Amino acid sequence: MLPGFDYTTVETSGAEIRIASAGSGPPLLLLHGYPQTHAMWHGVAPRLAETHTVICPDLRGYGESSKPTGDPDHARYSKRAMAGDMVEVMLRLGVDRFDVAGHDRGGRVAHRLALDHPGAVSRVALLDIVPTLDVFESVDKDVAMGTYHWFFLSQPYDLPERLIAADPSFYLRWHLRAWSGGVDDFFSTEAVSAYEQAFSDPAMIHATCEDYRAGATIDLEHDAADRHQKLECPVLILWGSRTKPSDLVAVWRERALDVRGQSLDAGHFLAEELSSEVTALLADFFSADG
């Protein structure tokens, strides 16, 4: 999915992380979302690698990275643990300070990464997310319908695992279409095949459920403790107007000191639906002069 990128596996203290990397210049970490893998950056990463050293990992539990079995408090899939993986990966690559962009779950990992390791993150771009704590504290009918999967996937083991495993391809494709606002012809056939292959692994189904179980438990504890801690680095917010009509810049100004951003005429999967526009916006934000 990423021609010209080198693939390797980096061992961290909690997982083995598969990464693709290419390019030269300032280091830039790209974090994917659910239910995808690093392949979601196929339209963005090669062009950013013309000016940056781009690192695209599969998050813990996803794609070709290792998939630890969940633990009782779901700490193995907390965003704190997943962010810790990324810091260790970058240090193993000889990088102690870098830029990061994250979409969906990867955006939540990026948010926690910038909170827990402010000295490591120069700038962060968050694609199509509202802070996790805000989502749970503002649930009404519309939020519940739009984010029903948060409550389904976080049900106790192994209810969601069994139901998804009955037809993982249908479940995956249904979400890709639904979260795109019903418009999904922009998806690469190769990318969807990669997602299907990864999602057919029962270990990944379990791991991704643990990701959401952590989101509904231990992540909320961490976020509540840091409610008043604001990101100090520059933050770019991008979101799809078809799935999130609110002004997310205003939302994130409650969580960061320096926020800019805009909505795009798209659904949830910005990097695939509008790859050229997203690439240009990220390149400008992560340029040498900021």
C-alpha cells in the first residue's frame, strides 16, 4: 500500500509495532484510526515523504502489530499505553522530538501522546475527533446513534467479538460506508482489501474491542484527571462537515492553547476522500516555518 516505504517491526515494552517509513527531513508520525491500518495514509504519506521523514505504524492491536490479550482494567489498550508505544518507536529510530497527525483512534492516541510527552511533540494534527471525555459527557439521542459502536464495542468480552466475527467483512464495509455519509466510492480497492484481511483476524477483533473498552473506562479516568491540562504545542483540527457539523476548533480551544483548523466537505475518512486537500493542509501545518 505504500510503495517505496521500508517496513520493519520495532519492539516496545508492551508490544511489537509494525511500521512503514520513508523520506528525509523533519520526522512526522501518522497514526491511523478504526477499523483501519496504516494503509489509510496511502494517498497522503508518499507525498509528505517528499519533505519529511514519515513513519506510519499499525497501532497496538491493529494490522501487523502485536495484539496482546486484554486485561481486567483494559490498561493494555489505554491511549496512554498506545502513546507510550509511539514514543518508544520513535526513540528506537533515534528521534526524540517529532510532529504527529492522528485520525479517529489515532487522533486520541496523538492527543494523549501530546499530553503525556509534551517534550516529544512539536505539533499535532487531529482529524475528525472530539475529545473522548466530551463525547461521553454530552451523550444524547443523536450522539448515541452516531457513536453507537462506542457502546457496542465496549460491552464485556466476548459479546461484540462473537457478533463481529460472524461476518467481519460486512461489519467493516458497513462502517466504511456509514461513516462516509453514504458516499464510499473514493476508497481504494487495495486499501479496503488490506482492512478486510486485517479485520478477519479474531485477535484484531478482540484488540479493537479492548481499545473501545479502554476508551469507556481507564481512558476516561486519565482524561478526567487531565481535564484542565491544555496542549501547549500548536494544534490543527480538521473534520468532515457531513458527519460533524459543529465547530470543532471551538471545542478544542478548551483543550489546547494554540488551535487552528477547518471543516472539509467530506465524511469521516478525510485522508482517503480528500487526500490531496488533506496532504496540502498537513504539509502547510508541518512546514519548517509552522
